[in-house]
Amino acid sequence: MTDNIQFPDIIYDGSAFPKSCYACGAPAEKGCLFYPFDQISMRAEIGTARCVAFSLCSDCYANEDVFDDVRERIRDIVNRIMAPARN
Ligand SMILES: [Zn+2]
């Protein structure tokens, strides 16, 4: 096993996690990051990466199906509001 890891330059303090659950709107208890391996689909420029912070309540966090729904909603938002990458 190798230590093949890298630390990003940005240190994130978690302050941007929404206070309400992205799935149901209840008060959130879990901070989550959507950080897809396929960064082109997130319209990230080459050499950059994009992740999305969202929050879930404990009930939604326990439901594995929620993550598929969240990923789909985030990808829809990215496709609607973010300009295509100039790669
Ligand atoms: Zn919820």
C-alpha cells in the first residue's frame, strides 16, 4: 500500500453547510460533500475541482436512496446554472 494522497490547498471550515436538510427541509444534523470523480460533468475547468456542500437530517441520512436523489438534483442544478467548462 502506498501513501498516494494529496491535500488540497483549500482548508474548509464547514461554515457553509446549510442548516436545513436538502431532502426534506428539517433541521440538518449531517454535513455532506458531493465531490464527483468525474469533474468534467461538474463543469470544472481542467486543473480545478468543484464540490457541493449540502446537509441532511438524521432520518434522510439513514436512507441510502436519498443520496441518488441528491446527486441527481445537484447535477440538474449544475447543468442549469453553470456555464460549460472551457476545456
Ligand atoms: Zn431530511
